[in-house]
Amino acid sequence: MRAETSTRPHIVLVTVDELDVEMMEIMRAFGFLPNIQTYVAAPGVVFSQSFVTNALGCPSRVTAMTGRYAHNHGVLSTDVPNPDEYGCVRALDDTATLATWLQGAGYRTGHVGRYLFGYGKDPSADPSTSHHPAYIPPGWDDWQTLVDPSTYSMYGFTVNDNGLLVQHPATLQEYQTAVLAQRAQQFVQETLSGFPGQPLFLEVNPAALNIELVTLYLAAADGEHYTDLFRWFLRPDYRDQTAKPLRWNSIAALPLLPSYKPSFNEADVSDKPEALRKPALGSLDLSYLTLRYRTRFAAMLAVDDLVGAVATALGPQRSNTMIVLTSDNGALLGEHRMGEKSVAYEESIRVPLYIAGPGVAGGRIAPEIVLNNDLAPTIAEWAGLSPAQMDGRSLAPLLAGSTPGDWRKRLLLEHWSDGSLYDVPHYLAVRTGPADTPPQRLYVQYYGNEADPDLVTDVELYDLNVDRYQMQSLHADPARAAERAALAAMLPSFASCGGSGQPSCQSL
């Protein structure tokens, strides 16, 4: 039985694209994000050990929508291997998601921003299919969604406004994140005024901080080839140069802070799997990477405004609203010579997670291991629901300040190669926490043989207690043979958990 409407909170979920933990910590420390600090971080809980279980946009976002590991929900990568190349949006069963559950429970549901890769990519397709730009998935009362490929353009993009395609021109007044903020604000205002007493669920997915495809076109016009990931960037809201001059000028002078880490442009990568051994970064790489770093910070100013716009629209109802701020994956910015985002390293798998709202024992940092798998069961519990087949657990007790005795001590990481721009070989990994045995380890098995996909081709093992930057893999150290074997033995049950006749993922 679901709870009565009047007892249930409003729910706002903001998922920033490719927002890493270190960037958030720096921006908060320097006061760059006043709205996020005021409305979410300060009154809420900041989870210091928040992870995604597949550090790639599509699988990660579907995990948040369903509460399931990728090996159970079936959306394994960004690109679906087929001749049409419409992206992962085709792989999702969208009949059972947070949207359908909450709408069925009486929530007014709104989606603003990006959806899944490939959405709306083919205007000639059947309108009932998810790669047609007019398609609206089940469960959404208000659909304000970016249409691919314009999703990856901060200026000049198309929005599906409840079935009507609206083209926003490439002008300074139509910056994508600012437009999304207006649409999110409007959904909140319309719901509170037009549907009194009805709780709302708003999912806002700004495309920032993902790189823009337009930077590829700009490079081509200059006769350059942007196959190098370090040369891709996104444009911020240039109006912030005058609207927020102190913050803008501070960001414009920022050094490339990842370059102070020992893993940056790592001198010796011989311990890494062969497929991950990249060339050392040159001076031009560092120049472009510095630009990318600064534009990420500058673009985040508009995301902070978006959070402020939603909070302002909620008004007095803010005290009855659960606000969640997170990301779909982190990003490497030169660490281990990489610009990838789907590897098992800490910069990629750790993401910000801030939660504020009624019943939250806020103003603190929570150290427990939490996953994007936990978002769906947590939100469902707030709505008074208990959907079946969840691989995650509700965070409600942690938010109230109590840690269950059987809370997880480790997590599974999984990735499937798809031949895309960010391609990394297929791997399974286990990352243990401080209370596990052995503690604070990362063990990765790579599978790169097409003839025998179950053949392990490379292995990594890191002791994060003494090697937080993952500089030296210990997989070949004879003294580590026992712990390597113990970690490897965890993977088979993890990789099949939650399936028919298999143990629950919550128990591992």
C-alpha cells in the first residue's frame, strides 16, 4: 500500500553529466557554488564514498532509473551494436522505471534535459520508437528533453516539449543549461499551482559537463583533427563573464590542478594493461587540457543557477522536498595519461552525492559505501513504494544517521567494450571498503579476446591504503597472490547476482 499523497515529499533529482568529486570539492571550497551549498550541501548529507557501478553515461543512468546493475537491466554500453547506430536508448525497457513507478503512485512527473544516447536521432523512424525525436517514454507527465545530436551543443539545440520540437537558436540568450533551468522552474511552478496537494518528481539532467560535439566541427574548420580527447571541451554561459565577474576571473586563472597529482601524465605506465597505455602528454595536450578544465568549472556556474532556480520555485515547499544532486560518472583529466571516463580508477568511478530534505540528519559527511544502484530504491521508499528486483538498497537509514549492521563492504564494477570514442576493454572489478577483507583494494580483470570472451587477458591490483592514486599495480607481486585469489573469487557471484536463481546483489 502506498502512503497518502499529503505525507509524501516532493522529489528533485539533478544528475550532472561527468561531474567528478575533486571538482565539486574545489568549487565548494572556493565558494563557486552558492546555491548548491545553500540548498543541498550545507543542510544535507555529503556521501564521501559514492560510486557508480558502470562509469559510462547510458548504463549508469539506467542503473539510477531502475536500481539494477547493468548486467541485469541490459543497457551495457553507449552504442548498441547494430548497423543503424541509434545508441543505447533502444536497449532500455522503459516500461519499468522510476518514472512509471512514481506516476503510478500519484506523483506528477517531469523530465528536463538529456535522456539517453541516441534519443531522437532518427526523424524518419517510427514515432513509437525511442530514437524518433517525438517519442515520449511512459511515465512522464511533462517531457522537456534534449534531442540528439543537438544534446551536445550548448548553443543551438532542439527540445522535445511534450511532443512539439522546439529549436533554440545559437544566441547568447539561449544557453542550454539556462534554458533547462527555466523549464525545470516552470514545471515546479505549474505543479504547485495547478495540482495542489499532488507531490512532484522532477528529474533534471543538464548535458553539462559533457564535451560538445561542436568543438569537433570548430576544429575541422581550422584544419585540425580532434581525435585526441584532451582537445574536446564545452562552452560555458558567456554571460557569466559579466554576471559573475569574480568567480569567472578566478576560474580563468585556475591552474590545471590535476597536474599536481603524481598520477598525472604518469611517467611509467608499464604496470597498466596494454590497451590503457597511452602516449605521454605533450605541451599542446596540456594547453588544450587546461582549457577543458577551466571551461568545466565555468559551465558549472550555470548548473548552480539551475539548482537555485528550482529551489526558488519550490518556495515554502522546499521544506517538504528531497533534493538529490549527483553525476553519472567522473572523468579523468590527464591522470594515467587518460581522458577516458569508463575505467575503474577512482577519478572515474567516484561521483558526488548530496541529499537534503525532511528527515535528513544533515550538515555532515557520511562515510558508507553507496552506489547509484541505491537511488531508485531510496526514491521509491520516499514515495511509499517497494518495487521488486532492486540490486541497490534504500539510503533512508543512512540519511537519518543510522548505519545498518549489514551495510555493504564492497562493490562490483563492470564495463562492456562497444568500440566507441571512450572505448576501454571489457572488465569486471571489485572495489573493497575499509571494513572488508582485504581492505581498500581494487582488483580488475580485463577480457579482450573476441574468440574467447571469457578469457582474462589483463589484471590489475591496487592497495588503496598506500596507493590512493593507483600508481603501481601489484598483480605480479608473489606476496599478493593470496589476496588476488580472494578478490578474483568474488567476481563470479557478483557478476551474476540478481539474476534468476542467483543470490541478491544486496547480500554481497
